[in-house]
Amino acid sequence: MKHVVSLREAPQKRAICEKEMRYDVLLNGEFCEDLYFNLRGYVGVLPLPGGARLTIGERGISAYRKEIRRINWEAAAAEVEVARTQ
């Protein structure tokens, strides 16, 4: 099963007083979670293979993008390993 996590800007979810962009976290193209800006950084959770969720705390959007790249890479490597053993 393919596991692809991505971010999509969600300007329609921002409140009038918010200066930072909100993001939708997508799992295989379907909405999964929200990322919003807190006082010191973005806050939210990222879905992991197997149904677990990863919280990295208040970080910049680049940290979330880096974690998403890592999650996608590890999921793809696991799929290749499963396909190789079958």
C-alpha cells in the first residue's frame, strides 16, 4: 500500500488576524490533519505508516517538510523491501 504524505497551503482556513499560512497535511491525496502557526512555530502531527502519528513540536515549516521527505523515503524503502521478499 502506498504511503505518501504531502502539504497543501490552505489560505481559506486562516483567520483574519493570522499572518502565517495554514497547511493541510494530506495522506495519499486525502485530508488528514492541519498544520497551524503557534507563537514559536508550526504545530501539528504527521501520519506514519501503520497508523501512528508523529509530533515534532513547534518548528518551522521547513522542519515539517524535511520530516515529510524522510517519512515518504522510509515508506518507499519499506515497500521495496516487502516487494523484494515476496
